[in-house]
Amino acid sequence: MDKYNQSDLINELVKIFPNFASYWQADIADDEYPSTSLHSVYMSFLPFLGSANPTPKQWRLVAYHLSEAIAAGGDRESAVATCFFEGLGKGAISRILRPLLSKEARAYI
């Protein structure tokens, strides 16, 4: 079984939001030793999402991605739970995503 790594996560998010690739590169550009964790990607993705103005299709794809990460368990679940859902709060992103998420993922909001 292959391990899901940071590159896999970035590739998935870039499929949904092509502009995330350049955002991510700019976010880590000054890091002498950039993190290779999934957590660091979600810490960058959340503010990106807040300014991205997603389409309804992109919202559904993000919700599916987050739900799948929670279902996968392990590092994927931990990264989404601690670096995305905990930072989400009760704002507009939360209100849009909540009904689109799986029951298991909604429990984290």
C-alpha cells in the first residue's frame, strides 16, 4: 500500500483549484526547511479557500475531498481535523461546506 504524501495532497487540491499551485509555492518560498507534512498544506489551503471564490462544483469537490480524508483516518484525518476544520470557525466557508460534507466529517465542525 502506498503512503499518501504531501505531493499527493497538493496534486488533489490543484486539480480542484489550479491556482493553488502558485499560492502554495509562494507560501513556502521563504521557508529554509519547508515542511513535508499534510498539515502544512491544509494550513495554507484554508486561507487560500477563503479568497478563492469557488464555483458550486469546486465546493462539492472540496467537500468530497475533506470527507474522504476523514474517512481515510491516520495522518489524513488528523491533518484535516486539526489544520482545516479547527481553523474553520463558523464563518461563510463552514456554512457552505457543512451540508456538503459526509456525516463523519460534519462531526468535526
